Amino acid sequence: MSERTYDVVVIGAGNGGLAAAATTAQKGMKTLLIEQHTLPGGYASSFVRGRFEFEPSLHELCDVGKEGEWGACGTFFKDLGLDIEWVPVPEAYRMVITDKNEKFDVTMPFGLKEYIDKMEEYVPNSRESVTNFFDLCQEVLDAIGYLGASKGNPDKKVLTSKYSNFLKTASYSVDQVEKALKIPKKARDILNAYWCYLGTDTGKLGFTIYGAMMIKFLLLGAYIPKMRSHEISLAFEKAIRDFGGDVIYGTKVEKILVENGSVVGIKTDKGEKINTKHVICNAPRHVAFGSMVEGADEIKEKANREFNARKVGGKGYVAYFGLNKTAKELGLTDYSYFIYPTVDNKKLYSSMFERGKNPMQAIVCLNNAIPDCSPPGTSMLTVTTLYKDGAWDDVNETNYVQAKNDIAKDIVKNIESALNIKISDAIEEFSVASPETFARYACAYDGSIYGYESETWDSLLPRLLMMKDDLYINGLRFAGGFAFRCHGYSSGYMSGNTIGLLTYKDSLEDK
Amino acid sequence: MDKKLNVKIKPIGLLDLLAFKKLVPNRKKKFEEAPATEIKKTPPMNELAAKLHPKHQKFMITKVTDLTDSMRQFELSSDSAAYFRAGQYISVKLDIDGHKVTRPYSIMSSPKEALAGKYMLGIKKADDGFVTEYIFNNWKEGTAIETSGPEGNFYYEDIRDAKTVIGIAGGCGITPFFSMAQAIRDGIEDFNLCLLYGCKTLDESALKKELDEIAKTDSRVKVVCVLSNEEKEGYEHGFITADIIKEYAGTEPYSIFMCGPQVMYDFVGKEINKLGLEKKFVRRELYGQINNVEKHEGFPKDQVGKKYKLTIHIGLKTITTEALSTESVLVAVERAKVIAPSLCRTGECGCCRSRLISGDVFIVEDTDGRRMADKKFGYIHICSSFPLSDLEIEIPVV
């Protein structure tokens, strides 16, 4: 077989891979994107059951923005000319706490002022400390922008003069910072609602990443694509092709070939060898180092240690309900709900280690953003929860269906009681994406839908500062949820963009 | 921005700056101090996924039994057969004179038998089916075959369905219900299954005896034969009508599951409409590929009998072939001896999803299982798309 040569090969067409391939192709690099599945996007996809087309994973995309005030993602998409119809998400979130003693039910709006006003309404005398919190978040956001632009080589003087508060808070957790700012307890509980999007309790979660996410949500609002996230993935794919890149599906990269510490090519499961000096890997670092890299045994031990120091993020569990009544008829008034048994997210985090505990629920009723996303007279409800480590290890072929359905039944009961509604008799279509499902379609490592946990010591900032140290092999860079930007949709896309640009820069030094 | 804010995390602010400087050394230390134990290549969830959803399965045919004059039962054996949900199918891969084709067949055995490495298939010989003819002539004890993993969504789901299922079966459509009945008997499923089994004559009612045996020992299973071409005492006569369904359904809520040939769907579908059931209580299995597309409403009359040029891109290769307007693009690809991915062959599963680079196709509305964005960006399911012009497509590598 004749050997093909590319300037860059991107392994995996998840969000990070798509964004990276689009970036390198736009820069004029001869780009090949290889995906093991027959669809692009990884979790950014869609699936049809009966008369419903479900969104598998995206709750809301932050950092999109709109004409005149594009966020980072929005600017990136626009620059690539992606054809995506964006629909705004109406409110930030509704948070319902079901514990008898802690019970509350709040709905928070987008917009910084609106959010702070609403918080003052729910928690009198919270205004000053919450305003301080968001000022700090803004500084964090600016500082991260600066660090990103400096590509891991920041000028210390600029940092200490312009971003001193950022520096002070960078090594602390969300809880530490909120407490230092003397934010009232209830306001902190409400502020921490999004913690499950990052999957680490706020006692351990790095403040920078949470703060940056919060402020982006509130300043720019959130958006979802009209045709599920599959629309984003296909728009990326089209851009890659339009820029002259090649995309192949149904092909798995088995080996990343390394000689003398530098990438020389890849080998596919079809036995084809493709020459390249640059690989952008959308698969996790430990998967690449653990089973794909060939010819660099010297890095194995280092890679093992790195992996063992980290924690793999939460395993995904999503129940999808196609309902034969409208959202209004069912009493589903909001787009995004967080239903938590308690405000104590440390307790919630530890409950993720046991299946059947049903730790928390992040719920989306898509019809409240896109009324016609399902046929007239119907609606769709998607419920996400997370598990950790061994919570599913006892699940085998024969108890699998019961394991996943028991959780779904529990979820239905919880929603009905928390929101005082009835949905159980309206279920026309039902499906579950369990950790096994994510492993099946997207090769998710042990069913994890997130990257390595962004604990304070391994959060965005230390990763950014160590981008050079994390380069174990010349020409091998990583994009996606396990990469330097940590996980989440927007981080996935933006990591792909940054890594694409860095790879382009690397390639200029090839000759 | 207001810069007056001065955050104090700990009493001594200087320590914070120090902590920042320590971010990098701390992370390095964390890495260095962690154990160097090997990274697990296939963790539990990926292992489970491989077991439940193998891409390919290899079997040996270990037993062939005639069920009726035109229906045959094949026992498939292997070291391991993926566990499945009663009602699911496997797609059988065949090589007929170099043509790589697939056919979906419901698994008729109990999921329990899969644990012992066995599946049973019940295949009916179609009048003009070159694939079933091939199978009947060639599948013998000792024949090696390859299949997909278990697929499809035609199974009982207690969170969604009524506790009683009226199963309407015709012809070899009895096979998924036979699996469900055994699953109930074996304690794998728990619902009431009342089968209305439409046959021409009693002789053609494959598996009737076996089903009666299950019904005898398990009160949740019930079997009623509805004979269209013969009147026999103790059997319903005629077609499966709304009245018959009502008679056997009783007063409790019920779901209808239907599996059989297209003609049965056309007739019984109208009868079911008379019952005024909510859509969620009526489910039907896919009926396999469309054979008479020209009879479908909306198929342009002047297109009958047209031949078009079909350009197929697959991996590095480009192949040019001919395609008939009345045969699906998938069939044209298979005729050209190109391996195309396919499972359900009814437009639903999306396995054959391909990029339409240029040209027009006809898609029967019922079988257009595409995602919205696929329509927007020019993707088709080639198993349910029929050429209306010269076509250029890119199909995924299998």
C-alpha cells in the first residue's frame, strides 16, 4: 500500500479534534482527521427515537455570544464560517434543593446585574460580596486570556501589576475564595449550582476555572444549536473539508509512531501507515501514552505517574425522555434545572461513588428554548447525573439493563416530587446513555465524560503554566476534555483551536 | 474595572503569591510522587461495552431444523454470544458471489442461551429473495457465518410500556415474540404477553407448539392464532382486526407491539387506528428493506426503470457503477461488490449514513430516520434512498 503523508494527523473527531483539524486546515496545513466511529462529534451528536431527536450531551454552550459581542467560541466559529443556527437559553438555571431542612427553589437569570439583583432578593445583604466575587471572576477571565495569549510564558511583571487578585486566588478552591469574600452561606450555595458541570466538589475545585466559567455564562448567556450538537459537529466537518482537509470515519488509529523523541507517523487498524510530523490527539493523554505511542518507552514511567496522580472525571449517565404532552401541560416551566438532594456538594460528590444513590440531577427541557424541537403536543426531557470510579464495576451483561433503568425510575420519582409534577405516564420514548454507552460510541475511558478532575493543584492555571513540561514527545499535542483547558464543551473547542495554532507554529520550524 | 478589590484568603496576603509560585512545583511533585503502576488499557466500562456491543461476532451453524415448509431454524454457536434484549436482531453478513450483503434477523432464542454462546434464527424463504434462497441452499451444519452485535429497539421497556403487551405477529414476525415469551419464562422479562399470531393456515404457524408449551407453564404468556385461509375450531378466523384486539386485550391498559410483513402493517395499522390508542402504546418492528418503492406515494412515475451512474468514494478508492431508480443506493453499492456498512436496512439505525456529494434521491417519508443536521449538511441513509439522478456519494469504511 502506498503511504500517504500529511502535515498533521488529528486523532479523534470529538470537539477538541474537530476544532484542531479545522484550525490547522484553515492555516493551510495538509490535515487528516481520523475517527473510529462513523459520526463526528463524540458526545456532540444526536440520536433519533420514534418522533424525537435527542441531544445526547450539550446542556448549554457558554462563550458563544451574539453579533457585536461574540465570546471566544463565537469568534472562533465565526472565523471558520461555521453555519450553525444558535438559539439563546432563556434563564441561567433553576436550582431545587429537596432536603427537608435545606429546601429551596430559586431561578437565576443571565446578565451580571440581573443575577446579582436576583441574589439580593433571595439572600438579602449578599450584594456587596457577590459583586466582589464577580469582579474577581472578571479579573480571572482577563488573566486567563493573557496567559493563553502568552502561551505559558507570562511576563511576571504584568501578572503582578495587572492581575494581582488573580494571582492571590489562583491556588485556592472555590470554597476558600467564597469564604474569604464573606459571601453568605445561602448565596454560596446558589453560586455553586454549576459545580456538577465540572464534576469536582467546590472544596477541591480550582477557583479560577469555576470563576471563569461563571462569569462567561452570566455575561454572554448561553446558546444551543437549533439542530442539536450534531449541527456543530457537521459544521466543523464541512469547514475542515472546505479548507482542503480530509476526514475518514470508521478507522481507528492504533499507533502513534515515534522515533528519537519525535512523531514520525501513525498506523491505523486497517494496517495503513500515514507519515506525519504532527499529531493532535483528541484521546486522553494516558490512553495515548499507555497504549498508542510506539517507540518512546522512555516516557512510559513518567506517563504512568502522571496518570496515577490524577483523577479521571465523572462517568456520564443520561436518561432521555420523549414525552407525549407539552412542557406547559406537564408543568415543566424552565429550561435548565439542578435538582440536588442537598446543598452540600462534598456530600454529593462522595455519593457519586455508589450507584443507586442518585446523587444529583442536571435537567434540560429543550422545548423551553426551542419550542418546536419535538412534534406539536410533545416535549423532551434530558436528565444527567454522574458517577465515580467503581460505582458501576459490579454491572455485567445480565444486570446492565436493570442497573440503568433503576436509576431512571428513581430519577422520574425525584423529579416528580421535587417539581410537584407528573411525567411518568407521558413517557413515549425512553433511552439511557450509561457509562457503558459513552465507552461504546466514543471510547470514553471507563465511561468518563469529563477529563481529569480540575482540582486546585491540577486546574486550568497549573496546566497552562506547564504546557511546555507536558510536551513529552515532539509533535504530539493534545486537545479535548483531557487536555490543558480542562473539560466542558467550550473548553474542548477552544483547546482544539489553541493546539491547532500551536501545531501550526511548530510546523513552521519543520524546515 | 474596579481595582480596589483586595482579596484576603488567609490572614497573611503574601502567602497567596507564594502559593501561586508553587503551583508548578506542586504539580510536578504530585506527578513525581505518584506510583508508576501500569495504566489499565481496558477499564471495566470499556470491557462491558465490548461484551455487550461487539462489532462482529463469528458463529458456526450447529443445527438446522425445518419449522414449516418455508421457514427454517438455525442454531448459531460460538464461545461467546453477546447478551441481548428479547426482541433485538442481528445483522447477518453474507458473501454471495463476491457481493457482500447483510440481512437483519430477529434473534428467536432466549437471552439466557446467549450466555451459553447460542442464538437461534428463524428465517422464512421469500418468494423472490435471492438472499434467503442462498441461505436455504448453503447454510448447513458446520457453516461458519459472521454477524453484527445485537441491535434494534424492539423490546419491552417497563418505564414506557403498559404492563400488558398485545403482540401482533405475522409470518417470521413471530421470532422476536418467541424470544420475549422465553425471556418471560426464564425470569429475564416481566410483563404479560398476549400474542395474536396471524397465519394463513395452522400448518404455517411456526413455533405455535413451543409457544403453547410456555403458555401452559407461565400464565403471563398467551397465544391466539388467527387463521386467514382456513376455518378451524378453537381458532380465530380472518385477519387481525380492532375487534379481535379489543376482545383479547381486556380492560387493563395495553401496549401493541407489531412485527410482520409490510402488508400486515398496512392492514393492521388501519385497524389499530380505530382503537384510538396513544402513540406511545403502539410500536412496530422495522420491516426490512423496501421492495416496491415505485408503489409509494410521491415516487415520481417517470422515474420507474431509470438507470443512473453512481460514483462511490470509499477510503482511498473511487468506484463507478450503475444504479436503478427502484433499488436503494445500498443495493447498488452491494451489486458493485463494494462493502457498505448496513444493519437495519429500513432507514432507521443510521449505520449506512453516507455523504451525498451530488445528485438527488427519493426517500420514503416513513423510513427517513435521518437527523435534522444530516439533512442540512447533505447526508443520506443509503438503505432507504433511491437514485433520481446520477449520484456521487462517500460511504464510510467498514
